[in-house]
Amino acid sequence: MLSRTVPSTTIERPGSLLALAMWAGIATGFAEVAVIAPALFGPDFAKRSVDAVWMIPAFDGVVFLSAGLLLGGLARFVRVPWQVAAGIFAGMGMFLVLLLFPSLHQLAALVLAAGIGSAAARVVSNRVIPAARAVRRSLPWLAGSVAVIAVLMVGWRAAHEHWLIHHRRAARPGAPNVLLLILDTVRAVNLSLNGYPRRTTPELESFAERGTTFDLAFATASWTTLSHATMFTGRWPTELDVAVRHSLGPRWPTLAETLRSQGYATAGFVANQIYAGWESGLSRGFEHFEDYPVTAWTALCATSFGQMLYPKLQRALVGGRLARALNRVPLVWRLGRSLPVPYRAPSGADITGQFLSWLDRSRPAPFFAFLNFMDAHLPYTSPDSYRYRFQSVTLRPVSPQAWSDQPKVRLSPADVRPKQAMYDGSITYLDVELGGLIRELERRGLLSNTLVIVVGDHGDEFAEHGLVDHGVSLYRFSLHVPLVLSFPGRIPEHRRVAVPVSLRNLPATVVELVAPDAAPLPGRSLARFWVGPDTTADTIFASIRGGKDLNLPDWYPVSQGDLNSIAFNGLRYIRNEGDGAEELYDFKHDLLERYNLVDSDSGRRLVPQYRRALAAFMPAQKAPQLSEK
């Protein structure tokens, strides 16, 4: 290829090379956008900001421009033909695009990209001058299109928010505020509020004295989007269209839409950007919604390179070999603990800061604000003073399987004990941030007229059944979450409710307490525990589906098929619709759910009753064929 070059094809002017580099980068970015567009604008989770449409081309343009600068520096010492540079950039771009196809091995993608780059160099070898001229003439239009898309998208959001605010109806005088604080992945059993021996939640304990604590609150799903969706709509999981690869659709009205129709300013601030952000469908009804910030970091994470590299670095730095190697070297212990985690969701301080800034700018009255906190979710990015609060310097290395979403061996609680200590420390950090937020609201004089709800969206598992993380089963620790409600003068103080309740009933509770004239949302209001004679327990129903798309080990229950569970009359029944496996546990006494009663005498007598009860929650077209064996 080099032997065919002539002097006119040599890179003599750096500007020509830099123009080629930026052109190739922006073109590569648009090619990436074309590949991910079906997921970005369809029901699947693309796991990227909506601004990826312009962020990816902009970021790739900068990356390729940097590569062009390096190649230009090399050209000062080594003769670099123009077509060789074009082949290099074509190969780079093709490799980045091929990374978006997970079924293609990365080594195969690299070999294929190299071949395409070489072919591209040969194609332009006899057309260097017209090709360079075409690049130079089209580059302003290509770069300008990125700028136009960015301005249109950011500007449209600002204009739309302004229009919504301008057309908001007037609220009734004295209408109270509503503050919904959702603690992502916080399970009740690890809170000192619920008797946990580590002092993880002193601030929440103090706040709980101002209201009512529900000791047995249960989520309707063990993963974020579906659990949030039921808390926003009051609908059971089987009524919703939310699954592993599908977001919340527009069929059912949300709490935000209901309160906005009553004149409420509505705003959401989300740390779990992937499963509670714009593509989850949970933003419906919010005038102001903050998830992915417009930053270079967001752009990097949207590119194929960021999607490939950073999960690997995350595992290495948090629980992989690099972290374990650093842990064994005392001199770099502090360094190892201070290494940045590649993916860092907004911290509790970030989320509360966004919310308070919005209050200062908008001064809304009344408001409904939803805050999603992710500090207790992997990869545990709280400050070291909290994350390692319950660890010793002689940290036992965590099994690498404990950090994997596809462990190759069954784990025991001892295998993940150091990981659980980091989880506890992260909960403590989140607790401190919640305490600071409550005090700030009190300082501003807002707390006396605000319904505050503190709740977990689902729990987590630390190998109690050989499983880690969440969204993979319906065992108790994946569903049992904290729930505290406070509303001065309307909700009793210093009260604890020891009756099982479902988070599905939160929307009905909010509407009854603050907007009785609004269209009701489904469910049984929890206010019945202090205003009426009905203090009966809720039926605890939970469901997850679509688990086969996760490629999990076969001993993970959701890998076999959809899961449904129901609890009442002191027992809890779990059914796997994939393999028909059934489990029945003593809901009151067997908290670890160790003893499956299905094959006991009482189990055989009671299971048919639970099968029928579970079938009643299933849509007719999806109702399983439940035998009476």
C-alpha cells in the first residue's frame, strides 16, 4: 500500500489530517447512533442519555481529533500518506461500531475492523485529492448538524418545561407539599431502624419519631423500574407492561400526572439514571426531570467504547483482582480504597443539591418532588469514611463471584460479608444525607406542611439463598423494605405498624392525604391505620418477568421463567412459571425462608388455596394452568 503512494498523497498540511480525523469521528458517532436508535427510541433500555443522539458524534469527533493530533505529530518524523490515515480512522470507526454488537467477539471485531480499514485505504489511494476536498467541504455541515441537534434537544426541553409551568392550573389554597424519597436497593433488615445491630440509620430513626413506621412494608418487584412503576400508578406488576427490556407505557395515569392536574409543581431527581431515568417511562407527569447530566462523562458512557470498557474497570476497581491486589499491600491500602469508580451515579449530596436548587429557582407551592437515591446500590461509591466504616484494614478479600452478575459458583453469606459491610456503610452515608435534607427543609419552614415518604424500592441479597444482587428472585430480602411516613398533624407520631403492607398502596395514600378531590388511584390507602377501623393486612403480591433475557446461571430462579408470589394468612407462596417450581414459607417466623413447606402435610393441604389466590392476580391471557396436585 505504501509503495503505491505519490508525493501528492502525503500529509503535508496538518489541517487536512485534522479535518479528516474530525470528519471520521463525527461520522462514526452518527453510525453508532444509527445502530442504537431502535433501542434508544423503542421500549428497550438503551442505558444512555437521550442526548446520546448528539453527544456520541461530538465525543467521537473529539476522540478522533486527538488521534489526529497524535498522528500529525508522528507525521513530522515519518512520512504518513493520506490514504493510510484514512484507513486508520476507518478501522477505528468500524471497530467502535462493531462493539455495539455483543454477539460479535471483540477480537473478531478488531480483526474485521482492521480489514475494513485496509480496504478503505486502498479505495481512496487513487482518489486522495477529491476525497480530501470532499472531507473539507462537508465537515462544516457535519459538525454543524451536531450543534443544531444539541441546541434543538436542549432547547426543546427547556421550552417544554416552561410551557408546562405556564399552563399549570392553580392549586387549592394551603395545599400541602409531597416529598417522595426512594432509597434504591435498601432492604429493611440492614437498618438499625428495624433492629439491625450496626448503627446504620440514626438519622432515619430520629425522623421516624415524627411519623409512622411500617415494619413490614413489601415491594411488588425486586428491581427498580417495575417497583417504581407500581408506586407511581397503584397498579399490580401484572397489570403493567414493564419487564426487563420494556419501560412503563402510557396506559395508566401516574401519581405525578394526578397531582399536577391539581396544580402541583412536579419534579424528579434521579440517581439511578438507567432504570428510573427518561427511558424508564417514570418521568411522565413531571414538569422538571433530572437524570443524565449534559457532561463529557455522560457522553463517554454513551459511546460503544464507554459501554465496553467501564463495566470491566468497575469490577476491577471495586471487587476484582486489582482491588484485591491493592488490599494486600498496606502501603497502598489508602490508594486502593481511593481509586475512582468508573461509573458513579449522582450521590445523595448531588440529588439533594439538585432538589434544593430547583426549590430556590422555582419556589413552587405546592410541589410534588420525587428523589431517587442510589448510594446503597453497587458499586457503592459513597465516601471512604462511610463505605469502609464497618471494614477493618485487614479486609478479607471478597470472592470475585460476589461482584459478578453471573457467578459461576454458589455463594455463602461468608463469601459476601465484606461486600455487605460496604453496603451497610453506604446506607449510613445515605442516612446522613437524608438527615441533612430534613433539617434543611425544616430550616426553610417547609416541613410543617409537607408529606414526606421515605421508602425503599426493593431489597438486595447477600447469598442468603446463594444469590447476589436483586431482580433475580422474589425472596423476602429482595422485597422487604423500609417505609416511614411523616405529615405533621395528619399522620400520628411515634407509631409503628407491624402489619404487612404493600407499596402498591402508596399512590392511593398520597391522594387521600393531600388531594382528596383528585381522581382516585388504585389501592387501599395506608391512612386506614390511623383514621379508620380497617387495620387488616394487605395481600403481599410481587412479580418479575423477562428473566431469561439476563443470561443468568440456571440456579437463579428468574433464569427459569417468570416469578410470582403472594402472602397472606401467615404464609408466603412463590411460583416459577418457567419450570413450575413452588415454594411455601412461614411468613411470620421463617424470616430467612429456609424451610420450604410445599411437601409437608400442611403444605400439601394449603398450596391449592395459594395457587388459586395467585391466579386471581394474573391477567386472563397470562394466567398459568395451575394444577391441583
